[in-house]
Amino acid sequence: MGTMDRLIRILIALVIVILLLTRVLTGVLAIILGIVALIFLVTSFFSFCPLYIPLKISTLKKEESQKS
């Protein structure tokens, strides 16, 4: 997972958390988006998204992938 991908995921997760804390999101939608935010944070922390493997997606730049 590339740096920009991680940053975007973290920003989206933070927006969701803020919306949850301010109670803009409620009910089932709040639960679902809360889970999505948690998944985004975990995958960003580990720099790994399991969904990218079967979809054969890589957001690493060439120089980043050579370092790993």
C-alpha cells in the first residue's frame, strides 16, 4: 500500500469518526461506517490491504516497492 493510499484512508477514517462523535451519523449507517473506518485505520497502520491481493492492485510506487 502506497503512502498516498494510506493517507487517504486515514483522512476518510477521521472524517467518519468525527461524524460519529458529533452524532451526524446514527443507526445502522453509523455502525457500518464505523466498521469501515476501523478497517481503514488498521489497513493503513499495517500498510496492507487483503482485498488488493485477489484484485491484483498495488498502490506502491516502483521505488517504494523495491524498498519492501
